Amino acid sequence: MGRGPPLKRKKKVPSFFKLFLGDFPSELKVPPAFIKNFRRMLPNKVWVKSDDLESALSWRVKLRKNGTGCYLSHGWEKIARDLKLKLGDLLIFKLVAEEALEVVV
């Protein structure tokens, strides 16, 4: 049996997911393992862009760090409202640039 050429693997894009259970209405905790993907110092603000091509929504959100972790804060409420998040929604965040995340609902 012949084998084809080896498959090229796509570069893995750093990502994390959150299940919306109503437990992050004003800010969203970013997993510590994901934070390690920022090469330079952690930015104060990041862009969060919707993957929905029709709406092309984007928001500037504060990335707040304290003793308990790192959070998407000031601006997160607007994202939740604009995306019309409801209980049980699965959100997937991908790091698409040093200061930009893409969110898929």
C-alpha cells in the first residue's frame, strides 16, 4: 500500500472556551495558561472581534490583572449585550494578534 505525502499540520492558534452560565456578567476570567501566549508584556487593552462576517463587530476591552487572575473587564458588558449572550452559549476565544482576540459563539 502506498502512503501519500505527510499531512501538513496547521499552526495551532492559542484559544480557550467559556460556557456562559450567567456567572460573568461584568467581566470574564481569562485562563492563566492562555495568558502565557502573550509574547511581550500583557497589554492593558485588547481588541475582541466577532467572527460573524455579517455583523463585523469589534470592541476595545480592558485586560485587568490582579491577585486572583486576569480578566476581560471594562467593555465586556457591551460584548455580552451586543452578542445577545444567553445561558448555555459556548464562547471560543482565539488569539489572532498580539492585542486581538476573535470570539466565536
